[in-house]
Amino acid sequence: MGKIIKVNFENPERKRIGEAVRVLRRGGLVIFPTDTVYGLGASICFPKTLRKIYRIKKRSGKKPLVFLIGFKKDIGKFTNKLSNEVKKLVRDFWPGPLTLVFPSKKYKTIALRMPDHRIALGLIRGAGPLAVTSANLSGKKENVTLKAVENQLLKEADLCIDGGKVPRGTVSTVLDVTNHPFQVIRAGCIKEKELRKRIR
């Protein structure tokens, strides 16, 4: 089983975040809390580790991972098409539980999110963008505590962060902004009518 460390979600201990960042920079797999649910993630720089995520989660290869970023400006590393409506969404809902699907420089599309959680942001800002999925077996319920994460995932992770119960406990809303009108492709924390209200 991967090492488990406890981290204060309100004021994350720098030393412990640094330990997790080093694991990620070496290509390790980390389970950690976000503002929505517990995530299973790795640095985007290690394709082998990303393939491992699919294998241990039993996730379909057709379902891309979400990239978590640490700063709004990091969007520019992945896409260069930001309409005024998208800029409003980023301004109003990031950091937060909104995943946006953009046209991508490298892939056809890419899903990006900036989480509103100090532990998650500490990891991302230390290790760079992370490819992440919820820390649960495919088809099973998302987990809001580390204790609830399946043992087979805990065993495969190189490090697990116990940051207590996550604040929201519901997955992020996923909004495809590649074409007009924008389309909600997964319901989550933010209701569609709230999104529509901000981009009129």
C-alpha cells in the first residue's frame, strides 16, 4: 500500500506537500483530495503513469483524463481559443468545480479545471499540471474521504494524502465550450442555469 500522510486542508504543511510533489515529479501516482471528490493523479509528463491510471481504475481508454492546472493563465499552455464568454466563465467559476472542454493545441479537445482546494493547488503548483480522475473504480461511487477509497487503488498509489472529508462531495460540472451553444456533458456542482446566466 502506498504511504499515507495526513495534511491539514486549511493550512497544508509545506513539508508534506513537498514530499508529494517529489513523488509526482518522479512519475509517481498520488491520491489526494480536491474541492469535489478524492482524485487519482499524476504529472502529465509521464505517459506510462497515465496508462497505469487507466489500468488500475479499469477506465475506458476512450475517456480522457481531466488536466488540473494551478493558475488561470495556464490555460494558454493547452489552448489558444478563448472567447469572451469562456473568459467570463473562467473569471466567475475558477478556482472551482467547473471543468471546461476546450479545443486543444495537441489533441482534438482537452478538459481543464482549476480546483478550489489548497492541497490540490499546492501539488499542481509544485509539480505542474496533473492528469486526474476520481479515486474510485470505474462505475463505482466517487469518494469523499480517503478511508472510502478502494484498497486496490490505495495499494497501487505511491502516496496517499488524507486531507479529511472534501468540501463539496459532488463531481465538477463538465461544460464543452468547443462550439456554440456550449453543452453540459456532465451534471455536477454548478447547475446549467447558473452557467447560462453568466454568459448571456
